Amino acid sequence: MTRLKERFRGLYWRQMLVTMGTVLLTLALLGASYCALGYSFLRQERIGDMETRARVVARLSAGHLQGGSFADGAELAVLTGFAASVSDMNFLICDTQGRALLTSDETLSGRTVSIPESVMRQTLEKGVGTTRSDLDGSYSGKRLLVGVPITAADGTQAGAVFAVTLANSALDQMWHGFIGLFVMTACLVLMVAFMASSVTAMHQVRPIREMVAATRRYADGDFDVRMRDTDRNDEIGELAVSFNTMAESLQQTERKRREFIANISHELKTPMTTIAGYTDGILDGTIPRESERQYLQIISDESRRLSRLVRRMLDVSQLQAMDPLKNGSRFDVCESMRRVLISMEKKITDRHLDVEADIPDEPILVLGDNDMITQVIYNLLENAAKFATPGSVLYLGVVRRDGKARVTVRNEGDTIPPEEIPLLFERFHKSDKSRSEDKTGVGLGLYIVKTILEQHREKIDVTSENGVTTFSFSLSAEA
């Protein structure tokens, strides 16, 4: 019973019940309205016909009814019977008190029949009276009666003629036929509405159920599930596309998270293993006392590298939470480039590099965060100096083009393989040469560059051909 209740609480059954309830209520209201209007129209039309025929009989009766009795009852009975035979009704001829003097209905022969006083008074005063009555049990069911007064030659009212419908009159048959047709039509409409609503509800609920199942699999770490209804041109199709986009984003995030954990584990494990190994060697006497200073220096270097790694990771987290374009600040990128060159002077000199600086004297104002862009230029120039061939030329320049300031850093050295270029900006990515020659890097410099530029809604381009590697990026510049 509980499972049945839970099932009917589902979206499918809710939509089905709402749709069917709405259709049923609409049919009931329309049916009641049309039945009332139809019956009223048929009844008024029938009353008009009965009134016309009753007036004909009243005119025939006027010459035979005198002083509350018939002068020639046999002739009037023949005329009244003839009128009843050619019409779908019977006739009652009454005196002014409502007592039936003559009837064409053989079932009332020998009975005392009286018209209700209120109907008789309405007929005589208003010229026509209408009611539904069984005439005090004279009929097995209620019949429609329409009465008109009988006016004598001297203008006095001598009585009244009432037209009475038959037991199975055309009005009743028509009414029953109308009810039957409506019920049949209502059942057909309900059946069609049920089938259409069922198909529509299932069409809408099925992808939602798939999404629920997919969400549960995502919770278990399986991000390979995709929705199939992406080709639908409705909200469900848009939801399916967005759902798949979300799944791909989650899958990519999960992949990066695993790569990050693997990389950070590797990067942290190396200096920590070195520190622990050499420290144990000094403590247990494995390392001779005369060599302790050498290994303590290694421990110190690895500790600093570990500190730089943690600091860089914190820097990346802070950068990802910042919005440098929010305040709309501007700064001179040329001045930032000059400051970076001055701070890099010793490293450039140690590598025996020549610098070609193409920096205009006039300022170029760009939109963004000065410190962050300075960090980008520093990281790119440091990376270029690190991998440049000793004695080669290191280029740093900026040009204004199409409302953008284009900053370029170029060095001469080994050509980067095309398949490795997309990996340069990944976290902790370092080439083999970098690992062997540079023990101070942590593989986050270019990743920080990409992160800062993405925060500025900009991208960085890399080319490496014939030993010349070029990094360039743009910033929005003032006219």
C-alpha cells in the first residue's frame, strides 16, 4: 500500500491525474451547460407546438361547450380523437374548475381527473399554462401539460383545453438520445485524453528518470553517463544538453582533480623523501660527519623548494577566486615590462643573454590588475631565460593593434614538440630537460600565467619553430 502511494506521488501520475481531472471537469461543465441549453430549447419548442394544437382544439370545443357541459359530446370526441391521432399528444377538455369533461386518452376512461388549481388559474388568467404533473396519480409518471382557455361566442371563458405529452414522446426520446450521445462522446474523449496524456507524460518523465539515475551514478564517481534526448526542440532537450555539458565538466574536473592529486603527491614526495632520508642518515651515522654540511645544504634546498611549492599552490587558489576586471582599473603595461626587465637583470646576465626590448616610450594603458599582469610577464620572461641557449637573444616587446596591447616574449633554444605545446600550461607539467637541469621549478609558473589571463578574459598563444619559441598574449587597451 505504501509503495502504491509513493508511485502515485510521482510526476507521471500527478500529471495524468491533473490532466484527466481537468478533462473530466471540463466535460462535466460543458455537458451540464449543453444539456441545460438543449433541453430548454427542445422544451420551449415542444411547448409552442403543444400550445398551437391546443388552441385548435379549443376553437373546435368553443361551439360545443355551454354551461359547463357539451351540446354534442360525440362529435367533439371524434374531433378531439382525430386531433390526437395526427399529433404526438393527447388532449383534456376541462371546465373552469379544472374537472376533465372529455379526453382523447383511453387510459383515463372512467377516472376522475382534475387539473391543479394553480395551473388552471394561470391558464385562465394568462391565456396559457404550463406544468409537469402526473395529475394526482392518473399517469405513471410526470407528463408535460400545456393549457389554453376556451372562449365562448359571448367572450366568456367556458373552460380550457390541455395538451398532454405521451409516455414515450418525441421530446423524451430526443432527450434520451442526446444524453446517450453525450455520454458516448465523453467516454471517447476521456479515452483519447488518457492515451495522449499517458504518452506525453511518459515522454516527459522518462528523461527525468534517466537524469535521476545518472545523478546517482555521478554520486558514485561514474561520469560516463550521458543523456540521449539532446535532439528534442523543447525544454527537456535543453535540459539534456545542459546535463551532458555538466557531466563533461564534472568528468573533466574529476580528471584534473585526480591528476592534481597525483602530481602534487609526486612533487611533495620527492623533497620529503630526500629530507627524511638525509636526516635519518645524519642521525643514525650513515653519513660521515665530514659530509653532514653538504647534506644539510641539500635538506635546506629541498625544504625551500617544498615551501615554494606550497606557496605557489596557495597563490593559484587565490588567483582563481579573484576578478581583476571588476573595478575596471588601468595601468601602463610598458612600465610593468621595464620593471620586470630590471628585476630579471641578474638571471639574464648569468645566462649570458642579450636582450632586445621593443617597448615604446609613450605609455600604453591596459585594463586589468597591474600586479597580476606583472607576474605574467615575469613568469614568461623567467621561463624564456631558463630555456634560452646561452649567448642568444631574449626578446620582450609590446605593440598596440585593434584596441589591444600585444605582449610578446621570445627566446632561442630547443624546439618544443607540437604534441607538448598544449601541455605547457598544465599544473606541474615539466619537460624532461626541465627536470634534469632545473631543480628549483615546481611546474606552476605557466599554469599561473594561464590562470591570470583567463581571469582577464584573455588567452595566450605559443609557437615553436626552428629553435625559436614565442609566447604572446593581449590585453584590452585604451584608445
